[in-house]
Amino acid sequence: MKEKDIPVANIQSVWQHRNDTYGPKGGKAFIGGESDSWHPNDRGHKEITEIIFNKAYEILK
């Protein structure tokens, strides 16, 4: 947030114009149970993790 000078990791690229980072509905989820059509799948989690790590690294280096 620029107004408050708070660093933010933008994860929009994980969701926008894509359908390979969530679901598929009814598929087996990594932690058990079933995935849905809204929460990130393994690929989505990996990409979110990379974005957050890179942002934290940029701030803390």
C-alpha cells in the first residue's frame, strides 16, 4: 500500500486470466480432501509462495 508505505506482494498474476492454478473441483487436494474451483491448487500455492518469497527477499536483502 503506497499510502501507508507498506510493502505488498501482488499475487494477481496467479489468478488473472488463468484456470490452471485452482481446482479442479472434486480433485484430490494435497492436504487431503477435495479441491474446489476457488482455492489454489498445488501449482497456485507454489506460485504464491514464490511471489511472497521474492518480495520478502527484496525487502530484507
